[in-house]
Amino acid sequence: MNTKKVWFVTGASKGLGLTLVKKLLKEGYRVAATSRDIKSLIVEVGNSSSNFLPAAVAELLKSFGKIDVVVNNAGYGQLGTLEELSDKEARQNFDVNVFGTLNVIRHVMPHFRQNKSGHVINISSIAGFLGAFPGWGIYNATKFAVAGLTEALAAETKSLGISASIVYPGYFKTNFLLKGSLRLAENPIAAYTEARELEAMHENQIIGNQPGDPEKAATAFITLAETENPPLHLFLGTDSYSMAENKITILQNDMNANKTLSYSTDF
């Protein structure tokens, strides 16, 4: 009898999601996975087997009988300054990155509550902790939202035996920065120099030079899921960790410098 945990991974046809699914299957875990392009997922991983099911929550429970770990990985990057992006572009990014995550949580929580166990791993980004990236404002906002709802989920489910973790990846050598996973503003405004410079930097300098190894990220996800008391926050990659430390220092400096003003509003 297979006693290993059963995983459900979204956004699994490429990037970190695909690498994770392949690693899990190699190590004997049972996995269900979803993608916007199910054909690409099957091409990459293969058709259904005793351990792999390219399907969603209901089919997973019917075939495997349980879910232990959910990884909400589906998402894409939307570039463009706040003025440039249309309401449609912004809402589409929220629909996939935030509401897609919420929908999975809603579908899996009845099963987790019934079993009084389960682990939800929501993939944010270092851009969901540090927002100072010109031209990434809407994407930042979606990933900050993922972090915020996960903190609430952890508090809501603590007495139910369910864990929740936020993973903040830095730059990993995947296809995230390539066309299909990263969308540009439909109506760019030339005056936004900083945003254009950062876009050019990603295209000309960062692509192909990302420091993160997807295989090691997959191993880290498995280690996280097998941890007895998993952390709420996990910064993945030396770049993510360093940027988080810098943000914390900035926050502490701002708080210390303005403590008197902060305290001035009490009765």
C-alpha cells in the first residue's frame, strides 16, 4: 500500500510546477495536476497512470481517495505601469493569480476539514513581499494578495490540523520570463523610463542567468511538505532571501524613525 502523500499541483505544464510534478512522480508520490493547456501537460508528463492524474479535485478524490498537499502554482506575470494597464488586463491577472488560488482552496477545504489534516502551499513571489519593481505593480498586487489570504488561511485552519505556507521564489531558470508566462502592456507609455529599463533588463540580462535551480526548488517543496511543523513563510533562493532581508531593514528603519508620530494618535 502506498503510504506517501498525495499531491495536487496547479500550473503544472511548465516551469516550477512541471519540475515539481516530475520530481514527485520519480520519488513515488501520487500526483494530480492541472494546467491551462492539458495537452501540453500530458505531452510533458504522460497520460494517466496509477500515480499520475491530469485532472482536478473531484477526479483526484475519486481515483486516489485523498489529497494531502495542494500547491497553488498557476499564474502568469503581467507587466505594465499602473497607468498603462487597462482594467481588463489587471482583472485578468487577478482572476488567474488570486481567484484561481481561491477556487482551489474552496474545493479542497471540505476534504481537508473532514480529515483534519492537509497542507496548502501557495506560490507567491518575492514580488509579493517587496513591491518596488517599476512596471510590476499589478503582478505585485496579485502576489501580495496571495500572501495575505494565506496568512488568514493559516489562522482560520490552525485548530483543524491544516497547515498553510507561502513560498516566495526569486528568479529561477524556468520559462516564466518568456512569452506566454509574461505579458506586456497592450498600450505602453514611453514616458515610463524606469519600467521600460527594467523590462529590457529582464529580456537582455536576467533571462538565462537566473540563479535558481528548478530541480533544487522541487526538492525544497518536498522537504517543506514533509516538515512536521511547516513554516508560514518560505523565501526560496538567495536572491529572494536577500531582498526580503533588505525590505525588513527598510521597514524597521521607517518604524523607528517615525515611532513618535505612530504613537501620537492614541487617546
